[in-house]
Amino acid sequence: MLRLKLLAALVAFLVWPMNGSAQDNSNARQARHMFNTAYNHFFGQKGVTFAYKIDILHLYKEEGQAWYKGDKSKSVYKNTKMWSNGKEKYILREKKGVVEIHDPKVNKKDEKLQMFKFEPDKYNYSVVKEDDGYMVTLTAKPKANVKMKKIMALLTPGSYYPKRLRIKVSIFWATITFDKFQAGGLDDSIFEFPKSQYSKYRIVDER
């Protein structure tokens, strides 16, 4: 399953480009600044939570709720729940009656995740204002060796929280829509696996 580490935005003031390279450069700098701030929403030390829907070519769909805080995470999707406190990751397979224990660092080697590896210096950035927010677009530079060829992030005014993220990987598009996005206020306890609630489940250690 594709676990997408998501991306999005910053800053409450934009100088919109007119004609000429100076304005174009200003727009690119601001677009990158906004995108980097959005990224920090996801990976900041105060944490973030959101509901999401993923659609890849209408062939793969997933929806759920996710929580992130530093190297900790939690998610609920389909018949699966996951808790990771940064040292151990527990995956609850409800239909199978199984709880798997994983090393949370192993995912970094997942080939599917590598498709979504983000290298910020290999993109050209731009931003335009739309009726429902700001559209920040990243286009891979010529000859850039990246899997993600284009990224389009629709951001809310003011907070610059992500509303929609579209990613072009090779020749297909993946779309992620966000709801109930909230940054901050996450207690570390929510990332701990509640063992007492699932004491009857079979434990499988995959580390």
C-alpha cells in the first residue's frame, strides 16, 4: 500500500508577478516558501492530524484518518489501524485478528515510497491565486532524475493548510484530498499502542 508522506504551504502575503524575470523569480521564491511551510505542518514537532482520501487512476482508492508528530505516527484506514511511537510500529489487522510489530525505519526502504521521495532543489516553483485558495505548482527541472514529475498543491488562504495534492509519478496521477486538517495540540500518548484493548489478538513480530 502506498503510504504518502504529504506536502503543502506558508506565508500570508504574496506579490503577484507582472511581466519580466524579476517578478517571475519573486513568484518562484514565494511559492517555494509556501510549499516548505506546508511541509513543516506535516513534520513539525507540534504534530498534525487530518482526514484524507487517495485516488490513483480511479483504480486504487483509500480513505482514513492520520496523525503525525516528528517521527511518530498513527493512522486508521479500511480494517487496519497503525501506531508508531518512533521505536516500534504496531499494525492491527482486524479481520485477521492479528497485531504485527514492525521496525518503523524499515518503511524508508520501501520501493513504493521511493516513488514519492521529494528533492526540493530539482523543481521549478510557481503560485497562482484561485477562487478556492492558492495553487502551488512544482515542475521537475529539465533532466532532473525524479519520479515525481509534477506536484500541484491547493492551499487554504491564511493558514495555507493543504486542501488537495496532485502528484504525477511517471505517467500517472495520484490525488490526495484533505479534510479536518489541524496542526498542533497532539499528545504523545496517542501514538502508543493500547495493548490492553487488544490482548486477545495474536502477536506477530515482523522485526
